[in-house]
Amino acid sequence: MEGRETALQEQAAQQKARRRKLAGFGVRAVCFTVITALLLSYAGYVFTSKSDYGICSMMTYYRQKPDTVDVLVAGTSMVYAGVNTNILWKEYGIAAYNLCTVEEPFWIAYHTLEEALKTQHPKLILLDAKPATYPADYQKRGRVILNTFGIRDLPVRIRATLASVENPRDALGYVLKLPEVHSAYKTLTWNDFILPPDNEGRGSTWKGFNEADKIDGHRTFDLSFIGARLPINAREEEYVRKIFEMTKEKGIPLMLIGMPCPNYFQDYLYYNTLWSIADEYGIPYINYNLKKYQIGLDYLKDFADWNHMNVNGSVLFTRRLGKDLKEAFDLPDRRGDPAYDSWEECAATWKEQYPNFISSDPEANPLGW
Amino acid sequence: MSILSIEFLLLAAGTLIVYYLLPLKIRWIALLCGSAAFICLSGWHSAAHLTAVALVMWGGGLLLQKHRSRLLLSGLLALDLGAMAFLKYYPVFSGADLLLPVGLSYFTFQSAGYLVDVYRGKTEPQRNPLKAWLFVGYFPQLSQGPISTWKELGGQLLTGHRLEPENIVSGFQLVLWGLFKKMIIADRLVATTAAVLQGGELPGWLILSGTILYAIRLYLDFSGGMDVVRGFSRMAGIELPENFRRPFFSKSVAEYWRRWHITLGAWFRSYLLYPLTTSHAGIALGKAASRIFGKKTGRTVPTALATLIVFLLIGIWHSANWNAVIFGAYFGAVMAVSTLLEQFWKFLQKRLKLPKGGWMTPVRLLRTWLLILIAQYFAFTPDPSTAFSLLGGTFRNWDFSGFAERMGAIMTGQEWIITGAGCMIVLIVDILCERKKDVCGTLARTHFWIRWPVLLLLILAIATFGIYGAGYDPAAFLYTQF
């Protein structure tokens, strides 16, 4: 009897020791997994290109003080090169942020806005009309990286990635990041290790405006009198409607803008369709291609290529945009508000560089500030 | 599905979690489900063929237990091996495009071995068809083996293993080590093989170094994959047989084949070589040869002949082309000659007072390396004319001018440094293992503040320098094609 009791006690002690051993192992395993995840996550950040053409604008967006962005601009490279946030700030007191990426389709704009509206409640969203002209249902590898890698919230990034890739199995590599970018170890610089990114020297107060610093003149035809139209790609239409519905639901005014560019002669066919869809939702729009004379844009001097305004063009265009926005929307003048110091700082940094941009003409378009 | 894919790693991790959550007695069901998922994701044709083989094995085993007939065994083996031969070789001769099931050779050999073992009375046949299926379909070993016997694997698969932290740590380390060898070094060396195969006038040193690097690549590719397979199995408490034991430290070709693809060699020895040498014909041949060459040498003749046949078959198993035939015949001839001349070598060694170790060790190593290298020319080239042309080219044009340009054209300096450093690490670990140091075990037992940084560094190195992701085909394991 006594022997049996001893055996039972020994068994209980062994079980207790085993439970303790497994619990200790469990704790160590969890710690190791967390450290590994953090390490790989940081490695993913290091190897990710600190590109201003999408990734950095999203990363830097998270650094804006909550509820400070009054005008959130979403769209393609035409917008980040054309909407000069510094002019909007200095000349109109509008606190705008360009949350744009290269060739951003509407499905990326939708998911980006979904993420962006978590921390900011802008008084206006400006949406680039250009994606209405895109024929593709999916994006190329480089574009998927630029468009999604800056998004911090994992479920949103997964949704944005799944919307971008043709085969859902390809999404895993993008979601994990490292499989797509690890070969960048060949080109790493010290800047890649710094958190947050320095936005290619623009500083952490940058508001997403990317200068296109050259002159490439083009002549163009005025086809604005033609009312013909072409159907928009079904996926683009699906997502632009989603954007309209989302902003309506959140009660945030949205305006579509057609960015002026010499390469407009086919775009207007799609824009006409997009305006009809916008009309269904009561969304306003301005096609600035029809206002190029009022803006004063010289297509031989104010463009960097077929699609993008250069610095000079951006100054002229944004002056007109600011005027239109002020007239149409109730946008407060934030100048002098200490909460908006970063806009002031960004504009000051940019002004220092302004005379050095080869495409600018400070005398013809004096900043006056 | 490649064992390097993220899908495989997720499947393996999921299977492990479910395995340890289930009660001990039914843990094999987790392995069964994981294997079923793997084979189905690899294609329905693979799943169908594997299931057919498993059914033949299961039913055949039960039949053989009841009727221990050589004819029945021959019929079952013909069905089993015939299907494999048809799928592997019919497309070569007919030009037809047949889909090869994943792991065809490995599960076919394993099931054939099981049938022979049941016939020999070495193994009790499995009555549960699902358990029999798991034996041939156990998913980690489907891609590239090892080829296990029922005694080695069956019991381990079906007996539930308790969660032992030591197994998890040690298995995880083995997985990482395998990934390091395969992804960082072997896959980088693809470029060196391509450089030799590009054609044109190549200097001899480039051909030779390309061939040496191919041999290293093949070893790291295959053994790396095997470490992943064994590591995962170890995490589930299953110890798979070792398939590579540092073959480049072999002092003879025979030893090399005892260290290289060990389970394949063991399979051929057990199910072909021994039956051939101990058959009536083999014994008769031995007696006849003894009368001509004397007792000692004569006895080796059947073994030499059987070795030649076995290696020819191993060659043809690798691929149905002339290079594979030459590869097999070459190794068979080397092994047969060394068997036949065994007595003469012993006599010579005694007469010349050659030491067994000492200065003879590097000589033997070098001799073995040279013999192995000759075979490699037939392993990585598409046809005999290319192989012979490169073999001849090795002895010509040892001009080192333009060395830097040629090396730079193959890989960048950074890539060479990574490859070189990786090879050095593998060499050091292999030397330690060769000296009976348990590197993996020692690391697993070390205090965590030493072990963790080493493991984290290894993970980071694989994640950074591994060849994977965009533009890379992870299915390209050299041995998966067999």
C-alpha cells in the first residue's frame, strides 16, 4: 500500500516536472517567435525601397498629427507631381497631404483611403481621375510593392495586395515583404536602416509633393468639345464606386480632378464616363485639361514629360486649384496654428530648394513668401 | 509543392500543431491529413497514383502473408516497379507528355521494399489501409526521400510521440541548417554550372572548378533538402534514416556510396545486390570463377558483376539517357574493379608498407575525389559528347588571364563572398561532425543566450541571402525530378 502511494507520488511529481518543463518551453518558444517576427519585420523595412513614389508618402502619413490633414489627395504620379502642397499651404493656408503612388489604380486608392481615414478626418478628399483610363485588371510586381508596402495595417495591406495580384497565391510573398525585397541587400545604404525614412533628404515633415525637375515640352490638341466616351475597366469602376460610397458613408466630401497633361487626347473619352458615374453620386469634378488657358500653363515649358507637370507647372496649377478649393469648400486657413508647424517647416525646406529646380522660373512665378 | 515553399512550411507547422493537440493514440491521423493535403495540392494525378501504389502494397502485403508465393511477389513488384518505369521511360521513347507524380521513385521503392520484407517474413503486413497509405505517403519524404523500410518508419509514424522540447529545438535547427545549405549556397552555385555549360572556348580551370562546384552544389542541394525533411520529422518525434554522411570525406568510391544517398544504396543492396549474389546463378558463377582465379578472387566475381548491374540500374534510375548509363556503368566498373582487385591491393599495401592512415589519407581522399569528379562530367551535361568535350577541355588552355572578368560574369564579388563564406561554414561543421562532434546537439543543449543569437543569425542570413521569392523557382530541387 505504502509502495503504491510512493509510486503515485513519484508519478505526480514527474507529471508536475513535465508540465513545468513544457510551460517553460512554451514561454521560450513564444519569446523566440516574437523576437524572430520583430527581426524579420525590421529586415523587411530595411530592404524595402524608401521610394518617394508611394512607400514613403504612406510611411510619413502615419507621422502626421491626428486630425490635422484638411485636404487628402489620392491618386497617381500626376497628382503627386502636380499638387504642390507647399503652395496650398503658403498661399491659401490649406493643410494638404498627397497620399499618392505611381499609377495608383482605384482599388489601391480605396484601400489606402480606408487606412488613411483611421487617423485623419479630412474636410475634403481629392481623387485623381486618371485610373479611369487604365485597362489592366492587375498590377506589375514593382507597382504592387510601391502601392502596398507602406500600408501598416496588415488586414488592409492583405486586402490591397489581393486586389492587386492576378493569382492570390502570389500575394503571400508581398504580404511577407521579404520574399519580394530581400535581394536589395546588394544596394543597401545607411539610410535604409533609419526609422522613419528621411524621404530622400526631404525631411520627416514632407507632405508627399514630388518635384518633377526637368522641362520636356509637348504640343497638344484641344479635343474637349467632343462628348464621346469609352467604358471604364470594370474593376476600376467597381472600386471608384466603392470610394464614392465609403466617403459618403463617412460624410467626407470628395472631388474628382482631371490633371492637366499633354497626353490627354484619349483620356477624355474615359473621363466623360467617369463624370457620369460621379453624377450618379452627386460627386463634383473639375477637369483641369479644359482650364489650361485659365491656369496659364505653357505645355512647352511647364511639363517634365507627357504626363507630369514640372515645378513651374505645379506652381501655376496649384494656385488655380487652391483658388477653386477655397471657393467651393469651407477650408480653414491653418497658418499660424502651432499644430500645423510641420506644414510651415515643409514649405520652408522646399522654398530653400526652389530656385535650384531647373524647371522652375522664380522670376516668372515668384513665390512671394 | 516544394519543401522550400511557404505553403509547405505552413502545412508542416499546421500539421505539427494538430499532431501535438491530438491524443497520443491518434496522432498519426494528423500526419495522414497533412500528407493527404500535400499530395492533393501537388496534383490529383500524384494523389491517384500514390493511392493506387499504397493499395497494391496494402493488399499485396496481406495476400503475401496468406500465400507466400514468389510468383505473387514478382507480379506485385512488376505492377509496382512497372508503373514507375512506364511513367519515367515511356515519355522518353515515345515523346508523349506524361505527368510524373511527385516522389514517384521514392514511394515506389518504399512500397516494393515493404512487399519484399513481408514476403521474407521480416515485416508483419499492415491491416489498416490508411496506415499503409501513410507509410508511402508521409509527406515530408515524398519530395526527395529518404527511402525507409517499414521497420525504420512504420512504427514511428503510427506511435504517437510526446511533445519533447529537445526534439523541437533540434529538429528546428536541422531545418534551418538545411535551408542554409540549399538556399544560400546550392542555389547560388546554379550560375557556375550554367557558366560551364554555356559552350564556347572555356579555359581548363573554369571547366574543372565548375565541375567541382557542381559536385558541391549537388551535395548541398540534396543534403539540405534532406535536413529539412529530417528536421521536420524530428520535431514530430520521428527519426528518419540519415541519407548523407559527409560523402566528400570518403577515402574510397565504395565508402562514398555508403555515405551518398545512403537509403537508395541500402535499398539496392538489400533488394537487388544480395539476392543477385546469393542466387543459384550467383553461387554457380562464384564457384566457376574460383576454379579459374583462385578461391579468394573468384568469390568476388559474383559481387563485382552484381555491383556493375546495380550501378547501371542506379544510373538509369537517375535518367533515361546515355549520360546516365555512362554514369552508372562508370561507377559500376570502378566498384567492380576495386572488388576484383581487393586482394591485390591488400598485397600491394603490405608489400609497400603503406600506412592505413597518415600521409595516405589525403592521397586516398584525392584519389576518391578525382574518381567522383570524372562521373560529375556526365551528371550535369546533357549528352556524352558535351561531357567528353568538357572532360578533354579540362586539360587544355590553363590560361588565367581574364580570370577576374570570367568570375565576375558568373556572379558578382558579393555573391562569391557569400558563397565562399557559406561553403566554409559547412566545411567547418562537416569537419566537426566527422570528428564525432555533435554540433546540432551541442547547440541545442547550449544556454539560450548563445543558442538564440546563433539561430536568429541563421534565420536572418537565410531570409536575406537565400535565393527565393520573385523570379525564383523553388521547385527546382535537383533530386525532386527523380
